[in-house]
Amino acid sequence: MTSSLQNKVAIVTGGASGIGLECARQLVENGATVYVLDRDHQALEAARAALGKHLHTIEVDLFRYETVDRAIETILSEQDHIDILHANAGAYIGGNIWEGDPDAWDKMLNLNINAAFRSARAVMPAMMKQKSGDIVLTSSIAGIVPIPAEPIYTASKHAVQAFAHTIRRQLAPFGIRVGAIQPGPVVTPLLNDWDPERLKANIEAGAMMQPADVAEALVFMLTRRKGTVVRDLVLLPHSFDV
Ligand code: NAD
């Protein structure tokens, strides 16, 4: 197999489940060596068993700077380059902000934007030194369209968008490309809190995507020729309306 991802070293955060797991799978299939950073021990074991020797796993709590930095140091002790960071880990809490978990804001911002910042910041020195690299952030359609039923999630993903657009300009002189994917709803454990009837109805109506759809978008972004960048990639189920 020849692919432009052959011999690339990639990191996928939140890669033990859902979108990240499928992205890790497709990166491996395209020839990359993939490090999955996630905090779910059991899911990491399962991913490693399923995806073979080109998948490495590091148990990391992305809430904590020092563990993220340590994970990147570990990767650089095993590899002499890091080509791809897919900053994908995220959580979802919907609903009215005057009810429910009072810490929802902190929890969601801490993962959705802070973890993206932490992992991106940690890989930058290596990518700047090698004068190449790709950073792709998993945003959401809620990153570009305010979803009234999801105020905190919308705010967190708008922050992801702003971060992606600003570092894209800052890192371009170093040969590092930065892009963001904005998926609509995808069937993953992230939506476990959804009412099952709503989920079923949405799937039947063709208003949900599968993780593989997002993974294909990621591979598309990463395989553009050097000198071009897919800045944003909005990916929606055909009959989804925003
Ligand atoms: P998921 O719940 O299936 O996977 C999230 C992964 O992140 C899990 O493996 C979990 O263990 C890991 N994680 C959570 N907190 C962590 C922490 N503190 N440290 C380390 N790992 C942690 O979710 P998903 O649907 O695959 O979501 C992936 C990304 O896609 C998120 O950024 C999400 O916002 C985004 N997204 C999802 C959808 C959707 O409908 N599923 C739509 C648009 C965007």
C-alpha cells in the first residue's frame, strides 16, 4: 500500500471511542503510526487489540497539562517526528443553562477547548523544528452556527474555531497546517444522554452520520498537497437542518 500518510506519526486525542477511534483506524489503514491519547483504560486496551502494532496508546487525562506534556515527550522518545495532531477529544452537555449540572460550563470548556489548546501547544515545538506538521481540530457544526439548545457546547466549539483560525496564521510560516472539521450529529457514545427515541427517529430520517464519515474527511484534509490547507470542513447528514 502506498499512501501519503505512509510513515507519518499521528496523535489522536479522545481516540479510544467514537469519531477518534475511527479516525485512528483510518490513519493506520493509510499507513500512519498512531498514538491514541485517552483516559479510558479499557477502551484503550480494546483499541490496541483491534488495530494492531501500528496503534500505540497512552493513558492521559487531558484535563492535566503535565500528563499531556509527558505523553508528547514519550512519543518523541520513540519517534523522531510528529506529523499529525488530531485534537479531537470532546464532551457534550446540552440543555438550559439555568438547570442541570452547575459545573457544566467548566467541564465542557475544560475538555473541548482547553484540551485542544494543551495538546496543540505540546506538539508545536517539535513541528516548528521539523518545519512541517498538520493540526486538525474536531470542532462541530455548533462551532459555526449557534445552536440555541446547546449554549455551552456552542460556546466551547466557537472557541475551538477561533483557536484554529488564529494558530493557523501563526503557524503557517513554520510549514504547519491547521484545519478544523465541523461535523453535524454522529452516532457515538457522546450522544448517550440523548433520548433513545430521538436518536432512532434521527437515524431513520437520515439526520445522523457515522464516525467513518468524519474519518474520511480527516484523511481528505491530511492528504492535500503541501501548499494547500483545508481550513474548515463542514460535514452534515444529508437531511440535517440547522
Ligand atoms: P466519544 O464520547 O465517543 O469519545 C470521546 C473520547 O474522549 C472518549 O474516548 C473519552 O474517554 C475521551 N475523553 C473524554 N474526556 C477525556 C479526558 N479528560 N482525557 C482524555 N480523554 C478524554 O465522543 P465523539 O462523538 O467521538 O466526539 C469526538 C469529538 O467530536 C468531540 O470533540 C465532539 O465534540 C465532536 N463532535 C461530535 C459529534 C457527535 O454528534 N458525536 C458531532 C460534532 C462534533
